[in-house]
Amino acid sequence: MTSVKEFRVDEPATADSLGRGRFVFTDAYSVFDWGQMPDAIPRKGASLCAMGAFNFELLEAEGIATHYRGVSDPDAGDLVPLADASAPPTEMAIDLTQVPDLPYEGPEAGYDYDAFHAAGGDNYLVPLEVVFRNRVPVGSSLRRRADPADFGLDADPDTDAASDVAAGEWPDEPVDLPEPVAEFSTKYEEQDRYLTRTEADRIAGAADVDALESLALDVNRVVTERADAVGFAHEDGKIECLYADGELRVADVVGTFDENRFSYGGRGISKEVVRQWYKANDPEWVEAVTEAKAAVAGREIDDWRELCERDPEPLPPAVVDAVSELYAAGTNAYTGREWFDVPDVEAALDAADNL
């Protein structure tokens, strides 16, 4: 099981062929890479399943290969396209590839990607996340790792941010990028880290890093066009990919409020709402997580959670209810179907603003 969805294998993948399996979306959630948090958020699993399936079907219609095979109808149990589901689904059928172990050899040697690829051969889940960005929000790690000029951002004399950008600094507000950008980060290391293109190319194995970038930007385009059509702004997101017989396919789940950042009328609608609640209301735990991640560097273990001295507090019931309605209302609006009997997205955002 991942931190938020169960993984069921119907037919295992082999060195020569893809297998068959299912994601079962639960109402669990994770923030700050903690894993499963103390609470469940009702309707979250069904929201992510419906939204993910909707985006996979958009990608397939654009000729973009994925591992998606349909959803399980909650009433009949049959495998169907999302439009034919009788109720919000929680199971998604997928093609499976091999996921080899990634050995950790200690602080000096690091992770053994050669062993990973020796086991995976030509049929494996690429051990990278490809992140795409249309906007740089306040608090984005990109602000620490790059300057505005690196992305073609020039000072606009008609904006309040002109002096900041002219000085090579990020302004104190979100910044739209002139063109989408893609970055690479690790997938299976205990702490995600951003990579140079050379590092990403080595870690990708037989998969081509240029093709991964192109695929991510194609996915970004499709999700962004859908978001624009229904009143959302798509700010950033990520994809994971499988590589099989020389072909890349989009894997995991795409374009949900967990994987991507969206806004609606200038207000954020994503898992970021929960992250910000913890920063404001349980800062001791957030700080303990940060300290544990830093403390694991140079040790023989790579699981920073063993060093974390605090556990997260549960969310208050009012916060659980508001976040549940936000996921459900956002899914209704994005997919154009009333899957859930909840207030509209504007009302859900108003409730979230009052947390």
C-alpha cells in the first residue's frame, strides 16, 4: 500500500511483459512525505479516482500513452470508462510494470541505481518524478534553487514586482512563467531531491530524459487546457512514467488535487490547504520533520522518520469536513459531473478560507 491508495496485483509484470492490477483509492492522506496521517478525509479517495481517470481519458484521446485501463463500476463491479460509472469510483484498473528494489549503500555510496536497472531490464517504473511548472507560488523550492532570469522573467515596469525581478529576486507574490518548465526529482529515495539533467539521465536508465521532459510538457498542456475550460488555473504538477519495450507511458495518477496545484478565482485548491493548516496549527511537528530530514544526512539509515521526535496532531472535525467538501466540489467542477452532493466550489473555498 502507498500512503493514500492500496495496490492490488491481478497478474504480475515480468521481464518480458506488463502485468495487470488496480489502485484502490482510500480516504487517507499524506503531507510533508510523512506517510499516512492520523485522519481520513471522506470522499477524498473517490474524488482522486474520478479526477485521475478523467485526466487519463483526456490524455488517451490526445494520443498520449498511459497505463490506465478504466474504472471499476461501484454497483456492477465491471470495468468501464469513467462516463459509464454509476457512482464515484474508488478502483482504477492499470497495466503494471516491474518496480525493482533500490538499495541504499550508506552515506558515501548512496543509492545503487545500477542494481535497480539490472533488475528492471527493459520493463520498469522510471525512478524519477518529472515536475512541470506554469507558475511559481510563494514558498516554492524553485525560488531557492534558481533566479527569475533563469526562466526568461524580465522586469515589467507595469507591475509591483518590477524592482524585485530587476534585482534578481523573486517578488512576494506568485509569478507566472513565460513558458512551462520541467524539472526532475528522485522517486524512491527517502527524501526527494531535485536533479541536474545529467543526474536525471543516469537515473532514468534506458528511458530517454528528453522524451520524459516532452511527455511531461504534453501532459501539462492537456491538463492546463481542461483547467482553463472550467475556470481553474493549473499551476504545477508532476508525472511518473513506466518504460516498457522502448515506450514511455504515463503511470501512477495524473492531474489530481494531490499531484497538482490548481487555483479557482485566485484561491488555491489542492492538498496545500492541509499543509498550510499544519504549518499554522502544528508548527512543532512541521519543525520536527524538517530537523529529522536534515539529521539523517551522513547516517547509515535513510529513513528520517525514525529520527522524528513528534507525531502529527489529528485534524479537527471541522477541518476534515471542509477539506472533504473542497476535494469533492473541485472534482465536480473539473470533471463537469455532479458526482458528490456538496456545495459548489466557491462555497467550499469560502469554508476552507475560514479554517
